[in-house]
Amino acid sequence: MKTARVIFFYRISVILFLIVIIRVVKIQYFDPGSKNRAAMNMVRTTVVQPSRGRILDRNGKVIIDNQYAYNLYVVPMYLLRSPSSVNFLSELLNMPPDSLISVITSPKIHGDRFFRLMRDIDFRTFSSIAEKNKELRGVHVRTEWTRKFVVETAPHIIGYLGEAREPEEIGGHISYGDLIGKDGIEFVYDSLLRGEPGYTKKVRDVRGNIVSDYKRDEWKEPVIGKDIYLTIDLSLQTFIEKLLDGRSATAVVQNVSTGEILAMVSKPDFPLELFSRRLSVAEWKRWSEDPLKPLYNKSIMGLYPPGSVIKMATVMAAYGQNLKNPDDTVHCPGGMQIGNRFIRCWNHSGHGVVNMTQAIMKSCDTYFYDIALSVDVDKWKRTMESFGFGRRTGIDLRFERAGLVPGYDYYRRRISGGLTGRYANLMIGQGELLTTPLQISNFTSVIASGGKKFDPYLLYAYGNGDDLTYNKISPRDSLEFDPVILNLIKESMYHVVNTPGGTAFRAKSDIVTIAGKTGTAENAHGEDHAWFNAYAPYDKPEIAVTVFEEHGLAGSLAALKAREIIEFWYLNIRDK
């Protein structure tokens, strides 16, 4: 009896043992899913992000560099198996457990891979995690590269980084949560700046801790990103930023022979490091809803009536349509009767008899109202478009706006009745005509260069060390000007600044001869906007400068700022 029971239990034990052996063999050799999961539990591939390329000015002065920072990573699969680890992180990061779990269980996140939960953690957070390191599961701190803002300047040009979240941002070397350029140069040249990631393989235990390296011969070293050299001159950029500080304004300085942007300032602006961390809802609302629009690059996004700074284009259109010759005169009694309205000149006392040169020099509106009586507005529109108005300039920045140049069809779709009054407004840069400050700068550059039209640009060179590739841009177009009208316009712009009676005579420089044009744009929502566009030196143009100030009252005041910019360039930068 006893022997029979022993034999029975022996046979049961053998059967169970064989079942276990068969199951182990099946899992190990015949179940690829289990085999893969086992391998994944043992070997982890870790992506090593490269150092991002630096951003420098044209002279090699570093604006944006890199430095090490502590980044907090989690492996969701391990973290979720440890409620104590979840609660610890929740309390440490002041994040409700449900919110934390929601973040790390997103369908876009791989549960068995490292996910960066927080960038650039402070020392308190780092030390708290280090103290509990042996007790935590799926929680890791890595030392990685982050941006170092060497010079606090040009945020609208530089842009910022953010985490890849949208489907169109992910692919190739970019995974969900990776840092990518979101705006500015960081966005436009992200593929150059970001380099190529490398990877390592390591054996980890069930807690996610490293046990040993794995197949070092298969590891890949990251390739550092390429440095970007901007066309801007850092000293000029920072000078203008200080000059316009406290104002709602913008200024653009452009090389008329190449199209390079030497400086582009939009005020107010924002600190470069603003987007290097997650903003709270309250912070984002404060910045995004500020009525002065500090996040908004007025140079390329601001649409404003240009006022009188486009009168040179109107003169060219009138000359091209045989409406005006240089010696033709108009009497200005302080305005002109058009239909049942007397439309005033800005000088209510009148300018008397003016020819083409005097009309530009004194900015006589009545002269341009007279053009409106006979102008073919669609031909005027084509002249404006030939200078680049109504179209994006093509600068290497995001969110540039095209502006608006209305023609006959535009008005007929919207209003009935006579259009001469509308045209009168257009001829002096008012009404529905909208431009960006960069378009005005490019327009001025075309005049100064005698017709060369460039796509303005900010990329000067890229590469590492002495291995640089320089960005050479050819003119997009070359406008053919009648020398008579071109020389007259240049001389008129000279008189604006250098002859008594010129609207910018107060801005005359004793250091360098400036040619320019003032503009005052009416503003239905407050005080008038102020414009001034100029080039220098007059006899051999090298730079074009545009200054625009919201609620700046008069272009003659903007001209004083432009003179300071031009004199600084002439004394400190020109011959460098």
C-alpha cells in the first residue's frame, strides 16, 4: 500500500517535471514573442543625443552654446509596477498621481523605453532622487546637453526648442519627446543644428539598473550638430535693442549688395530662456495676451500702412504710366477737392507749387492725390509688387506675412461708387495697403542698389571648426529703372535728410551722408505710427535701415533713431 502511494507520487512528480521542461523548452526555443520579451528585459538600447550646434554671429561671437544639465527620465513599465515610486515622483514634482500616470501611459510613449519626463531639473529634485535611488524603480537622472544662452539677444531670430509631440514632427532620428527647433533659426536649420544621435546597449536587471555593457562593438557615437553663423553683427544688434528698449518698435539693417540682415530687432521681446522650461498656464497667458505682443516679430509679422515711405514707388508708377515727369508741378493749397470731399495734405497750410523732387522731399500729399486722379491702379499695383510688396520676401524665418496691395477688383468686390478717394489714400501709403517693416527695408535696398532685389537672409555660414560652408545668395531679380527717375528719387531722398525743409532734416548726420524718407501712418486705434527708411552712405550705398515705431507720432522722430543706428554702424562696424 505504502509502496503504491510512493510510486504514484513519483510518477506525478515526473509528469509535472516533464511538463515544466517542455514548457521551458517551448518558451526558450519555439516562442519568439517570449524570447523577444526576455531579451528586452535584459538588453536596453539607449539613445545618446549629440551636442547641438552652436549659434554665432557673423564674426564668430557665440550667442548660443551648450552645457550639461540633469534631465529626469522614467521607464513607464517599471515605474507603474512601483506605486511608491509613482507617489514619490508625484509629490516631488507637485503633479497629481493621475496626471503623472496619464502622461507616461500616452499611446505615443513606449512603455519599455526611457521617456524624458522633465528637462533641466534643479538641484533639490536631483538630490531627492539620488537619496532614494536604490528604492525607486524606473526612475533615472541623466546628464545631457542643453542650451546655454551666452548673450541675451535676438530671441525672435534665434527662436527656441521644444519637445516633438505632433505626428509631423516625428520621424527619422526624431522620436516622441525629443527636443527640436520650434521657431526661428532653431526651427529653420534644425536638421543642421541637431546632428545625429548615437546609441549604447546595456544589460539591466528587473529594476532597470545597469548590470553590464552589451556588444560595445555595435555602439554608435553621436555626431555633433553643425554650428550656425548668422549674418547679424552682434554689436549692432545689441546696440539697437538698447536703443529701442521700452518702445513698441522694430528696426531692420540690411546689406544692399547681398541681402544679408545685419540686425533685426523687435521690441518688446522675451528672454531667450523663456521656453527652455515648461510654462504654467498663467505664464503662457501673460506672455501671449500682452497687448504689446512680445512674442510677435514685428519685422516680419506686423502688417501696417506704410505711409509716405512708399511714395518713391508711387512716383515710379506715375512716371511709368506717363502721368508725371520730373518737372511737372502741382499746386498744394493744403489739400485737394476729390468728389464731395476736401482731402487734406499733412501740411494744412500747404506747400505751394511743388515738382517731383520737392514732393518727395517735403512729402507733399497733394502731389500724390493728383496722381490718383488719373492712375491705373492695377498698373500701380504691379509696380508695387515688382518691389516685393504683397508677397513674402522669402527670409529664412517662420510666420512671415505677405501684406496686401489692393487693386481694382479688390475694391469692386467690396464697395460701389467712385474709387478716386480710395486711390488717393493708396498713393500716400494709407488705406488698405499693408506692408511689413522687412518689406520696406527690402524696397529701400532695391532703390539703393539700383535695382538688385535679394531674398533677405540670416544664414551666413555653417559647419564645424574651419570647415565652413558659406551661404552665397544671388539676386532673385534685377529691376530695370530709367536712370532719370532713379537718380531723381535718390536725390530727393538725399534732400529729405540734408536740405532745410526736408522732413528729416533734424536727422542730418555730420559723420555719414544719409538719404531717406519719413512716413507717418494714421492709426484708427490711437496715436499715429512712425516710419523712416534710409540708406547710407549716399554716394556709395552699403546698408539700408528701416525703423518703425507703433504710436511713434511722426517719421521725423523715427529718423533720429535711424541716424543713431547708421552712425554706430559707420563708426564701429563698417571697416571691420
